Amino acid sequence: MALSSALAVAACKDGHSAAGADAPAHHTATGFQNRYLNVPHGLGGLLRWRWDRIGLDVPHVDFPLAQNNPTFLRANRSQATLTWVGHATFLIQLSGLNILTDPHFTPRASPFSFAGPERWAPPGLSLDELPDIDLVVISHDHYDHLDKGSVQALAAQAGGAPQFFVPLGIKAHLVDFGVAPGKVTELDWWEQREFGSATIAATPVQHFSGRWIDDRNATLWAGWMIQAGGRQVFFAGDTGYSPDFRDIHARYGAVDLALIPIGAYQPRWFMKPVHVNPAEAVQIHQDLQARYSVGMHWGTFNLTDEPMDEPPRALAAARNAVGVSAERFFVVQHGETRLLAPLFAGQRL
């Protein structure tokens, strides 16, 4: 799938130079790079890891679904809520908007229907149970974060397609999936746009992109700052640890709620540049000076080598080591809904 040239051209047509004297430092001649560390592992590292993984038996875990109330969520436009669908997919209801992060509702995180990582836990809310979605943020183009079937289903929802916010280069994917070009807003790091009562900003994180073997880093990856109702919710997407999070705090100030990955971190020699472990997730929580954080990117797809139910236990140990309470950095069950009013009450810390 030769996408590199097409996506670079698409980025230029949208008013962003892929390289050049005036381009930001993270733009390259062939795509994009991180601000602090270029991910060192290419195909050779991937093949070494896959070879080492032969015979690895990750015990199956059945994750219970929380009993939620889709009728309430579909009718709700007044109360701020957070519902974990699974992996990096959250329904956020904030300031009258229904927002989805990295929507994934299909059985596999893969380009194939017959192979690739399968769900170990069904979506905590099905597509049919969702309220009409107003806004979607997508962090990058890996198959566990950009899912064609889910995007197409949302674009065909009864109330009309939501507005998709994506990093540079990913608009071409969505248009190829059938999304109307006007329903996709493409942003570079530190750019922002207004949407209804919200401001949506793309931020740097440390990761990489690619949906095939020949398009590595041809599209950008990003975290998202969602500002609405006087509150800030940060969605980290997929990331390794970097000083980017201190930079985000310096630009935006304290975060009310951060959605931070805590899983898919072993083996560290391979995953550390691109996937934080729970201790690094706690460091991100501290760097952002987040009032509250919730763990994500665990317990849904068997992607890496750690036991599927290990991340929450490792998070508890990491929190305890630095004195962060379970109330401040928590995990939820698949499908669990939290009312955000109790978290948002009072002054920021």
C-alpha cells in the first residue's frame, strides 16, 4: 500500500508543507518525526520481537462488562459523563457535546477480518447504543486506533456524520473510507479549532504511524486537548514518555481529566519509545498536573507480552510509590460510566 507520496501531497494541498525551510521541525521530507526521540526500531526490531514471542502464552482473561444505561446516555445533554467503551475508545459527554476518542467497535484490530488481534472484551457500548456523536478525535492511523468499520458506521449514523478531528495526513484515509471531506478537520501539533462550545487542539506525543510496511511516519500522530464548559480533558492517544507532557502543561495549564494509556508495554526494549508503562503513565499525570486521570489502552486487545490484567495492578504500585491516590488516577470497567460533576466540583488543584 504505497501511501507515502499520496499523503505527503494531500498534506501540502491542505496548506501544510511536508518539509522545507519554513516547516516545523517535526516535518520531514517524507512525513513526520517526534520532537525528542526518533523511534529506533524498524522492521528488524519488529521481526526480533515477533520471533522472541513465539510460544508465548498470554493467559486468557474474561473482563466483566459494567452495566450501564444507554437510554440515559442517548438522552443526556446536560450532565458531564465519561464511559469507557474499551481500549482507547471513550464516550465523553461534555458541555452538551457527545465526543468519541479513537472509535473501535469491530472484532479485530487488523486490516484483515480473519487474522490479527482479536477483542478479549466486547465493546462496553455497542454502536447501536451510542447517542448521536457530534465530534470524534483520532490520535493516529494504527489499526487499533483508526478502524475503518467504526468510522464508516459513525459517518452513517442517523443524525448525520460527526466532525472528525485528525492529525495531518489522516484525512485521506477517512475520505477513502467514504467520509465527506468537509466532515474532517486536519490539524498539526499546537493547532486548534472551535467546534460548537468546544475548542479542540492537537498536541505532540511520542509515537509513530503507518498502516503498512512502506508508509511509516507518512501521517502525523497526536494527543488532543478538549476544552469545553470551562474544563480541559486531555486524550493522550498512544505514546511513549517524553518531555512533551511538560510542554503541554506549560501551554495549557492544569488538566481536569487526562485519559492516559497504561497497557501494551512489554517487552520494554521494544515498547518503551512508543508505549508508556504504568509508572510512566503516573509521570504523565504529574507532568500535566492533572486533577484526575483514567487508565486506558489495556484489557481489550492482546497486543504485547504482559498479562492482560496486569496494567491496573502495576498502576496501583506506581501510584503508591509516588503518593498518588487511587481516586486521582483510577481505572474503570469496560462499559462503566462515571459522572464527571463530582470530579469537576470545586477549584482546580
